[in-house]
Amino acid sequence: MPETEFFSVRNVVKRYSSNIALDHVTMGIPEGSIYGLLGPNGAGKTTLLRIINQITAPDEGELFFKGKKFTSADISRIGYLPEERGLYRKMKVGEQTVYLARLKGMSRNEALTKLKYWFEKFEMQAWWNKKVEELSKGMQQKVQFIVTILHQPELLIFDEPFSGFDPINTNLLKNEILNLKRQGSTILFSTHDMGSVEELCDHITLINKSKTILEGNVQEIRMRHKSNLFEIGFTGDPAAVLQTLNGDFEQVDLVAEQGMHVIKVRADHRFSGNDILKRILPVAGITSFNEVIPSMNEVFIRVVESQHN
Amino acid sequence: MNKIGLIIAREYITRVRKKSFILMTFLGPVLFAALMILPGMLTTMEDTDKSTIAVVEQDSYGRPLPDSLQFFRDVIPDKENMKFVYLNNMRLQDVLKTYDADAYDGILFLSQDIISAGRETSVDFYYRKPPSLGMELHISKSLEKHIFDNKLIVNKIPVNAIQSFETKVNLKRIDWKNWQKGGEDATDIKRFLGYICGFLIYLFIFMFGAQVMRGVLEEKTSRIIEVIISSVKPFQLMLGKIIGIGLTGLTQFLAWIILTFAIAGITQQVFMPGSIKAVTEQAAPGNVMDAGTHTVQSFDSPQTESAIRDVFRQLRQVNFALVIGAFIFFFIGGYILYGSLFAAIGAASDNETDTQQFMFPISIPLIVGLLVMINTFLNPSGKLAVWFSIIPFTSPIVMMARIPFGVPPVGQILASVLLLILTFLFTTWLAAKIYRTGILMYGKKTSYREMWKWIRYKN
């Protein structure tokens, strides 16, 4: 419902002469959440982000910001870090950040005050009078990040924010994103890095071939994609365990570790975890038992591949 | 609107602060003057290689002649880059055979027939390297004079008498409109001014148009473009860039005007630059040949002072308010027209080399404009000049060359102005469509067909 959602995309269609880039995509971003936009290359993620940033207009569909129709005046409420990002190489860092902040509607003084805070926080005061081309790539990324969040937008959009970042800067960025969430910002980001999705995202939308194929809360999605796969640690004779499971359960994996064995078993719909335990209890000593919840990576691959078939 | 202002300010300030801009502002008038004078100076400069020419004279029966019987002996004086050696009793055939000996750079063969030749005759010149225009003129003038003087003697006409027969007639142009004030004519200076104005417009459109293109390309290759258009509309960015760079151009133009007037003022007081009049004459393409001699004569000649006074008096006749006003309008119009197209090229390209294929069709009308302008300045109300001063792609250059001559008919000016405005509105609209899509396309070479698709995209 657009009334309760912070930002909604409804039935958005975008066509480029012969091909369709977005086919009736609907998405609702809850307030204060971190929302992941996932999908293989060329799925239409960047097009959708560009539509949300009003860089391109949709052919059909509507967008709502806090329940109200999204207008060009709302653009200053958004901060956008595009995938293809850069800075004027010949311009000085300070001058450039003030310029970009003012384009977002800030006054010069406001921009200067906020920039001072961030430059101190990231310990980059010394860069103020340097030209961008004198900075390393990592330094430039920090400048870009500050420019994106400086005007304290209600909605932050990061397109592939971690691409090209070294692990230290990636961590810094992740922490800042979580910080921003804590301070009440709503964050939408697209990424291929499923690890960071599990780590950061509350909700996701998965787009493939211009269509939404999966949407919802990350934990719910992972639970929904459980495949009755169980991991059992035991001591004893693996052959006996295999024999008792044989026929009714599919053995996925079996590893031996320091006298202990770990087996992964998939049950079909007739059986539950308890049934597996009942079978094994008589023949081996159970040291651990848990149901395997698929990672987002697995969900991603499974869902996208099932679409291709 | 406020955002466009920010963009304009950035484009303007970053450019005006550049060292190259400041340098160009001060050196511009000097370079420009050099550009005007240089071609004239170059034609006066012969190549410094010294050529030695053998002169072979034979009588009308083809027999060789000894020194004492040679009619043309020492007739052609040596010059610093040419030396004439008069051969004694030599047959042409024999001299021709010495080609491999490398003794002479050329052979001038004179048969005594030509002494009594009628209105026109010719002599043979055998060369290793074709003679320069200067050498050809020097040889034929010397021979002509000698034959002429001889004919006077043969016909018993005193030489000083014949000189008094000669009358050179010059056309004194009188401006009918000013006949009461003595009809002071300023055609030369107006011609010169028209040429400068037309050329400046051409130069500015190319220079600053290319800056727009490079600016767009810079934003694309540095990948800042998407950051900016998430804050402002692509059209605002394009317009801001075009206006900002245009203002840079106007600033430079105004600085040049002020500097030029300052220099002219100082010159008028201190120096003796006959060069202004000389330059006017040199600038006419038809006069290039004579230019050298004029320049040489006007320096230090007794008339120099009055010539300078003439130039400055003539300058006062030019309606500078109109010329400068028209220049600003046609610069803005032509610049927006071409600047927007240059912006579209920048947007459709990924790097400087990509731009070449699109530059070509844009350069053609500009160069045509320049060529027609050169013609215009010889005949400012000719058909060619009139039409090309109305056609919008060439009108800024050609009309600007016509305006200093006086106001062309109001209808023509109105048509030119109106068409120019309509056209730059159209090209800006067209460019905006290409720009909007082009700036987000990376790593792909754009074709015209693709551009046509972009133009038809709705948003």
C-alpha cells in the first residue's frame, strides 16, 4: 500500500525501442529499512535506479514518496551514488564538494559546515585544496560517498556501492550505511555481493529479465527457500547411517572430520527432520542436528536459473 | 533556474581562471595581428637559396654571340637570391648538355628576335627547380623595360617624353551619403573590419564550440555526469555549460576590444604604423602579389603620416556600436547553434577520437561560411553574400562581414536574425535529445542510426 510505504514503485514499464528494460515492476520500500535490489547483469536494476532518481522517466507506472506522488521537487530528498561515478579531475576537492552540495539545494554555509564535520570524521581535511587527480582511488571514493550523503537525504540510493572498494573501505562504507540506517535514513542499494545483502538488507527485490521474480523480507525469503535439507553430525559407522537412510532420503554430502562425520541429507515432502533423527538414533551417536537455511547466494542462483529453464 | 546559475558560474569561473585563458586574452590581439600580416610578409620573402642562372644569347640565325655583341648583356640585375651569368659565345645546345655538371640552376635562352617582337613574345627558361614567382617577374620586367627603351630609341622618342605620356588613373571613392561633408570614404577600413569580424566569429564558434564538446566529454569520461544529473536535469546541465562557455567567449572578446582600442590609441600617439593601411590591402586575396611592395613603400615614405591620419579618420566613420552589437548577437546565435551540436557530439562520443566522425559534417558549413566570407568582402552585396548571410548555418560569419559596410537592407537582416534564432532553438532541442541519452552510454561507438533512435525516444 503506497500510504504506508516510504517509497513505492508501482507497475513501472520502460522500453527502449526494441527491448523492454522494465516490465511492470512493483516495489515497496519500508521506512528506515535497508532494501536490496538484486538481479543479474542487464536485468534492469540501473534503469530502475535511474527512474527513481528522475534521470529517465518511466513509460508507464507511478512512483510515490511517503504516499504522495513523486515529483521533481523531491529529488533533493534523495542521495544517489551511481555505479558509474566520478569527480571533476581538475577541480579542487573543497570547491567541488561545495558545488555538488549546492546543486542538491544546500546553501554555501550549510555545505561548508557539514563538509567540515565529514572531512574531520574521515580525517581528510588536508585534501581540501588538492585537485581530485592528486587523490588515490580510495580517497576519491570517500569524497563521493560524502557528497552523496551530505544533504542528509531521507532516501539513499547506492548502485553497486562496494565495487572497486578495498576491504577496508568496504567495511567503512558498511558501517556508515548501518549508521545512516540507525539515524533514520532509508537505504536502497543494488549489489551482486550476496554476503553484504545478508549482512545489511532487511528486504530485497530480485529482478530478472526486466521482471520482479522475488520480493520480501530477507529472512522470510531464505526460510521460504528451505529445501528440507538437514545437516547431521554423528559418531559411529557412516555405512550404517547411509544404509538406514537409503531409499527414502537423498544424501547430499558426507564429510569426515577428526573422527566425527557430518552428513547432509535432503528429505522429500513426506518426511520431516524428526523422521531422519528417528532413523539415525539407533545406529549412531548424534552430535549435532540442524536444518540448512539457504544463503541469499543460493536463493539467487536457484531462482534465476529456474527462470532460465 | 538557480541550479543553471550554479552550473554557469562553475563553467565560467573554472575557464576564466585558467592560465591559458589569461594568456590568450593578452596575446590574442598580438597573435591576430601577426596572423593578418604574416601571409603578406611571407610572399615578400623569397627563399634564401641562391640560384645561379646562365643567360645564353644567340642572334636571329641561331649563332652564338660574343660578349661585345650581346644586346641583353647585364640587363637583368642580380638580386640577393639570384645571380645571372652571361655566357660568352656559347651555343644553347652545348650549355644544355652540361646538365650533369651542376654549374647552373637554370638557363635563360634569349634570341635577339625578341628585340623587335610585337605586343607579346616569350623566352625559354630551362630549370632544375621551377623558378619562383618573384624570379619570373624580375626576369620578364627587366627584359620588357630594356626592349621598351630600345624601341623608344629606334623610333627616336625621348625617354622623358614618354614618361610624361603615362597617366595612372585611380578611383577615388566618395560616399554619396556624406557628399556634403566631403564624402570621406572608408571602404578600405570597412573591408578590413568586415574581414576581421567574420573571421573572429568563425574562430570563436570553432574555439568555444569545441570547448563545449570537450567539456561534455570530460564529464562523461570522468563519470561525474550521472552524479550531476541526479541533481539537475540534463537539459539544464547542457544549457548551463553552453551559456557558461559562451560568457567566457564574450569576456575574451570584450577584453580584446578594450585591448585593441588601447593599443590603437597608444599606436596613434607613439608609433608610425603604416601597417594598418598596408594590412587592409594585403588582406584582399587578389592583392597578395602587390602586398609586399605596398608594405615596403608605406613604411617611412613621406605619405606615411597622412596615411595613418586617414586610417584613423576613416575609422571614425565606422558605426562601432552597430558592429559590436551585431557581433555579440551573431556570436551568441552562431555559438548556440553550433555549440549545441558540439555538445551532442561530445555526448555521443566516448573519447576525443570518436568525435572526429561527427566533427566533419559540422565543420563543412563553417568552412563554407569562411570561404564565402572572403568573397563577401570583395563584393558585400553580391548574390552569394546575400544568400549565405541569410542561411543560418553560415549567416553569423557572412552577415558579420557585411555589416561593417553599412546596414544591409532591413529585410535581409530580419530574415537572417529570425532564421538564426529559429535554427538555434531547433538545434538546441535536437541536441538535448541526443545529449540526454548519449551521456549515459559508455564504451559504445555511436552511429548516426543510433542517434536517430535517441532523438525519437520519448523521455
